[in-house]
Amino acid sequence: MSTFHAADRMIKRAKTWEISDSEAESDTENHLHRSQTGISTVGPEFKWCLSNCDKETTTTTNNNNAEHYDQSVNETPSNATHEKDVLAPPPTTIGSISDSPSPTGKRNRRTQEEIEADKIKAEQKKEEQETQKRERERVKEEKRLEQQKRKQAAELLKCYRPDQCLKYMTICIDPAVLEVAGSEILWESVHMMESRSTIQPQPVPCSITWTREIPQCNTTDVAEMEESSVKEEQIVMLVSQEEFLEMAVSMKQSQLGLPQDDVSDSKSSLLFDFLQKEPGKTGTLAVLGCKPHSWCFQRGVWRGRGLEVTEADIEEVLVSLQLQRHTGVLFLESWKELSRHVCAVTKAVAKRPFRKQAQAEGLSFCADGSWAGGVRVEKDGAGLRQVWQRQLQQLNRVSPAMAAAIVSVYPSPQLLLQAYEECSCERDRVNLLADITVRAGDGARERRLGPELSRRLQFYMRARNAELVLDSCG
């Protein structure tokens, strides 16, 4: 009995040992196998231990020892095989999840109406883009044309500027003028000017005319602007002393009612005919020789008519030419004087358009000197003081020094009006500015503004009558 119980305890202990070891090994291996494959399975070692435990309950201790030895021997290859399975990579499946199409990733087929609607939207968007592109190009072209017009206008005004106008002038000299002895002085003087000069036949022989080159706006490129020649009104005709006296005799015969010789081919007659055909032209007879008061008149010198031409007769001829023929006469003693006259006429003709434009302005005095640029007033008020000073300079007999002295005391018109309001009587208002010191310049003597100007400024600032004449206020 004791032996049976002892064997039974041994069998139970062996069972406990076998089960516990098998379970421990099975749990460890199953844990490793799950970590590699991710699949929960029951290991073969665990099944084998369970079956052996059932068998060992009916066997003896010796058989148990033998079976335990066989188990330990057979367990080694099973564990080795399982370790190979654990270390081996997981088997690959042919049909993986990534290769199989997802039901939610399928592209829906569009209907014909949707396709047509998308086409219409695309065409509308394309048309809008084209319209916007054309609008941008139109605005860009308008800006370019506007800029081009401004450049052309600036180029046109350039030929009228006083410092540039001579470059656009051309002096046209008739070849007959240069055939006269001493004419090289005239040619040299003309070449020294900024203007151009040319030798070409003129409508009136032995004359000098002027043309102006004006840029034309018939092209959009400023660099390719063509110039057109415009003839000026002035024409100077060169005559000798004898030719002028012959003309004077002919005019005196006409006044006396005497028969006249045919003088249709004379220089003066050609000039008069030309001026009659061209009403806008202004002619000048340049008489090269001595002055009229130094001429020695002799009876019967001209064509044997027995007429005596006196200095009074010449004066009558000059008046008749100016009133009836619109022709002036200039008496010159040498070619040098003629050269100076031609240069002076060239400058005057060149600056004529600019002077006309200055006279046409409402405030012509603003075009003189520094007035032309005006005064720039900034947003912060810079420049208003200078505007106030120039406003004072517009008054009669107010110099820049006087205006600067007033502005130094009263920097704005409002401050001057406040000072007038603070005066107790009219006399104080009239003499408010009389004692202001005026400094004309460095080293100049200081002087007072004076009561007269103070009185006029008081009326100028406080008068209600717009037609009031300041100089007449007393």
C-alpha cells in the first residue's frame, strides 16, 4: 500500500513536471510563432504532452521513466524543426491585399450629359481667358500709344524751345547773293550759328529766306519721325544803292504823273509781285552802301530825266513802301552789318512761336524766368510759403525782397488777416506793414517797407470789391 502510494506520488510528480515543462515550452514557442506569423495555433508539442499525460496515469514508474527518456529523445528533433519554422520567413501569398481592387476606389463612369457640360464649361473658361487677354492687350496698347503721343508732343515742343529752336532753322541763300564781292563774310557768319544753311535758288532773286523743320506725327516711333519744311514769313532782298535810287525815281515819276520806263524786270518789282501773290509774307529791302544822308545827288544821273532825288524824297519812298507794299527798308554800310542783321532775324524768327505761346497764356508773366516752372506743393504743406510769396510779387511795385520780408513776418495770408483783425483802428491796419525791414541783398542798405505799400496790401487783403484798383485807393 505504501509502495502504491509512493508510486502514485511519483507518477503525479512526473505528470506535474511533464505538463509544466511542456506548457512552458509550448507557451514560449507559441509566443514566438505568433510574433512571426501573427496566426494563433496550438503547437504539436502541447498536444503530445497532453496525450502522454493521459497514458502515464495508467503506467508504472519504470515505464514512466522509459517513456520519459523516449520523450526527451524524440523532443529534440521536434524542437529543432519548430525553431526552423520560427526562423523561416512567412510564406508569401499570391493574391495579396494590395493587388486586389478596392470596391471604394473604383472610378465612376460619367454620363454623356456630364461630359458635354464639362466641355461647355471649359470652352466658357477659355473664352473668358481670351477676353481678359485681349482686354489686357488693349489696355497695354492704349498706354503705349498714350506714352508715344506724349513723346511726340514733347518732340514737337522741343523745336520751339528757346534753347533748341535754332537747331531746327535753315537759312536759304540765293546763289546771286554770294556772287557779290564781300559775301564771304555773310557765309562765315551764318556757318558759326547753330542753325543750318543752304544755297538754293529763291523765288525772288538775290534774296534770303528761312525755313523751319517741324517733326511730323505720322509715325508711332519717335526715332523715325519725319521732318517737314515750313517756310517762314520773312524775306530779305539785297539791293545796291543805284538800284534803290532807280526805284525811288520811278515812284517819284508815278507821283508826278510823268511817263515811266518799263521796270517790270527790276529786283524791287519782282519783290513787290511776290509779296502781292503771298499776302502773309513780310519783305525787307537791304540797301548795301552809304547812308541816305551821305549820298551825293546829281541832276540827271538816273536815266537822264532831269529829276533830283533829295533826302525828303527818300523818306517819302520809305513811307510809301511800308504803307502800300508792306515792305521795310534797311540801309547797311557793309557786309558785316548785313551779317549781324541776318543772324538777328534768324534768332527772332526761331523764337517767334514760343513768344506767341507765352503771350497767349492768361498769366503771361508766369512764363518769365523762374515763374515758368511754378511751385510744387507737397501733401505736408511744403511749398505754400513760396506760393504766398509769389502771390505778393504779382502786385505792382512789389519786388522779391519786399515779398520775402513780408512772408518772414507773416508766413501765411491767414496770419496777416488775423493781425489786421487784432488792430484797434483803421490807421493801425493801414500802417501795419510800414515798419517791416527790407534787405535787398548782402551789403545793401536796409530800408522800410513804407506806408504806401502797407496801405495797398491792406486794401488787397480786406477789400470786398473785386473791381477795386489798388493804386487809386486813398
